[in-house]
Amino acid sequence: MGRVIVIGDVGGCSDQLGAALLAAGARRRDLRLPPDLTVVQVGDLVDRGPDSSGVLRIVRERLDEQPEQWIQLMGNHESQYVPGGDRFYPERLSKQDAALLRGWWDDGRLRIAAAVRDAAGDDHLISHAGLTPYCWRELGEPATAAAAARLLNERPEPLLWRGFHTGADGESGPLWAEAGSELYAGWLAHYAEGGFVPFGQIHGHSSIVGFRDRSWRCSGRVRQRATVDWEARHVRVRAGGRVLIGVDPKHGRQGAPKWSPLTLDGAAVLFAAPEPVLATVGGGGHGAPVPGSGRSRSDDGPAFAPDGMASGHDTIASGAGAPGAAGSGPVRPDGPGGGAGQVAERGGAPATRTGGLGAGAGRPARAYDIVLFGATGFTGGLTAEYLAGQVPPGLRWALAGRDSARLAAVRERLAALDPALSELPLLRADAGDAASLRGLAASARVVVSTVGPYVLHGEPLVAACAAAGTDYVDLTGEPEFIDLMYVRHHAEAVRTGARLVHACGFDSVPHDLGVYLTVRELPEDAPIRVDGFVRAGGTISGGTLASALLAFSRRRQTARAARERRAVDPRPEGRRVRTPLGRIRRAPAAGGWAVPLPTVDPQVVGRSAAALARYGPDFAYTHSAAVKRLPVVVAALAGAVVLFVLAQLGPVRRRLMRRLPGGSGPSEQRRARSWFRAVFAGEGGGRRVVTEVSGGDPGYGETAKMLAESALCLALDPLPATAGQVTTAAAMGDALTARLVRAGIRFDVRSVE
């Protein structure tokens, strides 16, 4: 990690810029930056002040001599000199200065956004005027600052230029948004309505205070949540647990008498530029080079590298911005047979997709068969331990994460089980760094992710796998995330042949495969109804608690994602699939009372039914918890209501999460006493069948087993030729069931009538 300073609007005051750089440690004779320092300048270099040319000269020298340490963002004043921008300032730059700005725009050195992670682990999007909730939604609600920066640097139109002609209407883009009325007030209103503030922000352009007379220029609601550093000329506004920081010092024509850049010690740049492309992935003799771009490794070093591999840059640029890519971008490997042409998604008898070690049929060679991303978490560690005992000879696998030291500790634990694993490859990749995730996806045939909450951290890896034609499995039980990934990445995965399989743990493998087993015992051509009843005993981890609380707090976003999916997800032709919530009722098959469970499981079952014609012309499924006594039902409902209400209150939600931090979980002894049992009562064509799926610790031991076996199944077994977002039943049904039975999970047909 290094030092990052964020410099606000300069406005033609070259003396102010030079003084700020000297104070940060720049060399006096030429303002060369010290090696540990990265500068992010938020734009508005020019106009108003006396020496715009001098400012541009300083920046040009740093961009030419130290491009990895200077990140230059565009402000609305620079936008006047690039195609698409509006001219508004009466005093024009010289032709030479205007051409310089256009050149920076054309070669990618003039950017729209960057993202940084501070020493406390908080991520911040940096842009000129800030990203309002309206524009954030228009971008597709990116869950991370790095994802937002990537999307903004793709120069989305008309969003990018919006604001000059419309005024402060809440819809202004990142060059024109007003801090008080659009940025701060917008996010405060978004949070008050139940929305989630995904990341912090740092911006320039405007301020809610007058620094000279210490006046306020905002609503009382914004002022109540604002703090001002009058000497540094920084404003901080808290919204939904995040901090929005304004750094425009308001130099005017003569320069501010006293101010300072925002200094972030121990910070890292997550994303700043058109991302570097992967060159090669090797290390330790594990596999062949992975196809990448035309850029050689000697240009800048790969954005992703196995631990110990020589590389010019770490995954997160420690005190240095990610350099711009000189090549034409990453090359996407083709899917099987060229993509969607051989994909059978719904019904029918699809062709077989061959597994086996090394490259699959028609698929490019990859360095690894399986990569586990998130091995340092609680469930990730259990998954790594399971894989350590189950991978067959010759299977090439690796652990991935952002903290090399913690990954090495996991490897040491595995080496205690099997000394041969002391050389297990460790790959550096970060959920906030899209370039590293693209490298990770390009290096593997199957990627396993345990990094949640997925709605916050999961999309960049899904996007990378979809683009690279890489199979992907995770543990998510978040309906919002699954729906958004379908809307945004299903079509691309179909094109490349990637299989995106969510919910490969207790959510929702026992239920999906249990219903799959039940349906196979019933007649094919008759309407089918299945009622599922689940009982379990166990405890939760910090990561699971965080995901549950976050899901409770995002009910509006979840409903919106479901609507978006329904608009694009085709229904099966000539067939009907329903998953009604049901009601509290006595149920003999449940051994007592059935209480409807509004989890992701019935949605997954319904999608399997839509994909597989074997579920019949008219299929219905209800999903319930099985409870023996009515007082337990009442207590459970009351507890769920209380937890739901508390999850809406940000401070209370964060306090609950701190009581069980991420990475923690139940002891081995407690897990050994845990269990689950799922019973399925199916009816169809005059026949009735009862099946049962049962096993040990549902949340962790068996979940790790299900996840790992799902990855092994995709990597090794002959499977139906599916692609896109698919379920465990549709993608792996019989093969995964057989694996889980061999692993000790019971699938039983209890009765047939």
C-alpha cells in the first residue's frame, strides 16, 4: 500500500498545484513525485485562474514521465475541448492547450473516474462531480466503486454529458452534478427510502459551503449530516454508512489562501484506466499459458499473477494507478462450437458436454481446472479442505484471493492434511479489481466463488467468467443477485459457452435435486405438484449473517431485479410453471406444521422446471419449513419479523454484523451436531411419491461439500450441453446427485403409491 492524494479543482492556479505537490514530497526542481505517491486529480485544471497553460504543463510532465503515478480525471471545463462536450466558458484556451486536452482524451489519459480503497478497507469512487443515484441506476447499479469506475470510463452517452442544459434536476452526470441538491440530497433520499449506498465517493466541481465567509448553501437535511474541515477545504457527508467527500477548494481567480489535497495513507488504487489485459498465467509449472491480448508481458506486467510470479504490478496498484492498456483489449476464448449454436437450454434431449482433465471438448487450454476464489473466508476454507481430500490425481487447482499472507496460511493448513499441497498455487485477485478477475477467469475452466455478500462483491467475477467462457459456481442465496446476473450476463455466457450456476450450497442443491428426484418418480405427461418441507439444526457464520441482513434491507431492489428478469426471461412454450408461497398449514409429510419459506429455493426449483420438459405440462412447487409444534411457529415468525425490521436500520444492522464478523463461524464440534432433512411430497398422474434428502451440517460442512462437488462435476463429468445461467438440476442433475450420494448425502425414495 502507498499514499494517494486527491487534488480538487485547480482552475488555472499553477502556483497552487505546484505548492500542493511540493507539500506532498515532490522534488522541488521538477515536481517529480516520490515513488510511494499516487496523485488523483478530479478535473477542472483550467479556466478562471491566471495560468491554465502552466497547470497543463505540470500535468503533462507527470503524465509523460510518471504515468503510473498520476491519474487525471476530466472536469466539465476540460469537456469543452473534447467531442460531445458543451462550450460554456467565455475565455478560450490556446489552440495548443486545447489540442493537448483532446490528445489526452483520445489516448485515454483523460479519464472519467477512478476507485480507491483506503486503509480502513472502505472503497471510494472518484469522479469530477460525483455519481448521483439516478445515474448509478442508469449504469445498472454497480455494486462496487471499481465496477462503477469501469462503467464510467466506457464513456456512456448521453449520461456522461448530461447536466449543462438541464440544470440541477437530479439527473446530471458525473461532470455536472451539484453536490448539495443532486449528489448528497439524492443519496440521502435513496437511503431513507430503503436503498443501499454501495460505496463512498470523492468529488470536486461544487461545494455546499462558502469557504471565505463560512456560509452554508444546502438544505437543512444535508447540513445535519455534514462536517467541514475549513482549513483543508474538505466537506464530508455521511449517507447510509458511506462517506461522500467534496474536495473542491474554490480557488476562484487568485487561489485559496489555505487548503490541502485529501491524503489517503495506506490506500490502494483499484481501478483507474482502461484495464491492463492479461498476458500470461503460469508459475510452478502448473499448466500452459492462457490466451490473452497482443500485449507482451514486458509492457506492464499482467494484472493477475500466481503468487511468486514476476510481475510489474500487483493486483491492486499499491500507491500507483493502473497503467493504460496499449493493446486492443482481452481476447475472449470461444465457447464450445462457437457459443450458443449447440446450447440446449429448455427441454429436449441435449447433447453431451464432455468433461475430463485439461481442456474440455472444443474449449481452450487453461492453466487450472478449478480455482477457488475466497478461500480465506470461513466457508471458503472448508471448501478448500474438502477439495484437498477429493481432487483426483492430475487435476490442477489453485486458491485465489486478495491477501497473499492469508492465502498462504490456508495453504499451510492444507499442507498439514497433505504435504503435497505445500506447492498449491496461490493467485492474487480482488473482487474490486476487474482486470485481476478477468485474468482469473481466463486462467481456469471452473471458478468457485465464496466471496459474499454477492450483490456487493459478486458481479465483476460473474461478468469475467461469462466473457471468458469459464464455468462459475457460487453459494449465493440472494434472489436479487441471481436475477441481476441473468439480466446482465446470461446472453454473453450463452455466446461463450460459460455455465453460470448459482446457489450451489444448502441454498439450493438439496431442494433443487430433491425435487428433480421426485419428479423422475412421477409420470411424464401429467400435471405435477411437489411440496417441499425442510428441517435443520445448526448455526450461522458472520458471512451468512451479513448476507441475510443485507437481503432483508434490500427488498425494493430485490423486487425491481425480479421485474427486470421477468421482462427478458422467456417462459416455456406450451407449459406452465408455478411456485406459490403457500400458507401455514398442518402437513402430515412434514410431521407437523408447514410454514412458508420465502427463500431463493423455490425460484431455483421453478427455473429447473422451466428448463426441463420432464417436469410436465403443469408444474407447481411450494417450499416450507417443517415445525412440530405451533408455539415454535409463532416464535419463529416473531423472530423473523424482528430481524427484518432491525435490518432496515443501518446502525443496528452494522452492530449485529459486528457481533459475528465475517470469517467467523461455528466450531467443528458444533458443526458435527448439525443436520438437515428435506422431505418432498409429489403427486401426478394418479401417483404419489415421498422422497427425502438428508445430511450433516447444512450451513458449512455439507455446503462446502455441495459446492466443491459442483465444481468437480463441471470440470470432470459428461453433462448436458447447457450454457448461460443454469441451475444445478438442469446443468448437472444425475451426475451431481451421484457425486453427493458417494460423498455421504442421502437421496431416498421413502414411498411410492
